[in-house]
Amino acid sequence: MQKGGESASKLFGEQKVFVAYEKTPDGTLYMTVCLDKQLGNPHFHSVTQVSPNRWNHHIVVKSEETAKSDWLQRLVREGFEFAKQ
């Protein structure tokens, strides 16, 4: 994460996999994972279609437990797989 609220992106090839776009003073991390499909998960803050076959999955990470969770690890892994296509 860069200072001053700037975005930090993880790239795989030319595709954005996820973007951590804000970290608050209390340690909350806001991030987005881009996929080619919409996933439903009660942990997602929101899911938006940004173009055909492009869905942004917005996640709010407020705890270490969430950061280490299986569902978040799977989501990031799926984002990397999508980026390799």
C-alpha cells in the first residue's frame, strides 16, 4: 500500500488482478478483485459489472481472520487464474 491513499495494484501480465485502494487508520483494507463472472458471497461488500465479462468484487478486510480466510485466498487465486487467460 502506498502512502497518501494511492492505489497499489497487483499485476499479472497486463491484467489487473486486484487493487487495494484504501487502508484506514484502524487497519481496515478495501480491495477489489476482478473476475470474468459474478460470484455471490455474503462476505463481499458489493459486486459490479464494469464491462462485458468483467466483474469487480469489492471486499472489506477488517481483521486478520478475514485476511487469512479460505474464501479470500480462493478469490485472489481465482483472480490470478482469470488474469492468465
